[in-house]
Amino acid sequence: MSHRSDEEHQDGVLTTTRRKVKRPRLYDVVLHNDDYTTQELVVEILRVFFHHNDTAARQIMLTVHHKGKGVAGTYARDIAESKAAQVTDFARANGAPLKLTVEAN
């Protein structure tokens, strides 16, 4: 004897309810231009901390240089904040006042 729900037995169709999982909001880690942080350090940061290849890192660095800011990467909020803090510490340890912000995407 089969144990079926009344709904399944009456309709002949097994139905399940799925919960929609809302994706977390994403945040951009934004680098801001200044007159002291070298372009080479910005490229290094983009390669090491944000895993960009050399070409992409240089393009982002030029965007920061010419437009005043550029997106280094987009992540869930906690990861974005952690990366911004790590990079700020690294920049300070290398004598650079590089400013990073975390902005809702």
C-alpha cells in the first residue's frame, strides 16, 4: 500500500514547495585616486588581493588615475569589507595613503 498525500492522490501530481533563496546584495571595493600612491603599487594590489591579470590590473589602475576611482572587485559585503581592510593595511605598511571604500552595487 502506497502512502501518498491527499493532494498527490487526487491530482496524480507530486508537488513540492521550494523556498526562493535571495542572493546576498553585492558590494564594490572601490579604489580612489591620490597624489601619493604609486601606479605600480596599485597594480600590485589589484594582482595580489583581487586576482586580476596584469592587463586588467593596469586598465583598472588607469581608470582610477584618470577618473578618480575604479572598482577593484565585487563581493558579498563581509568579503568586500575584509578585502578593503587588508588592502588599506598593506598600503599603509608600504607608506601609501590609498583610500578604499565599499559601495553597494
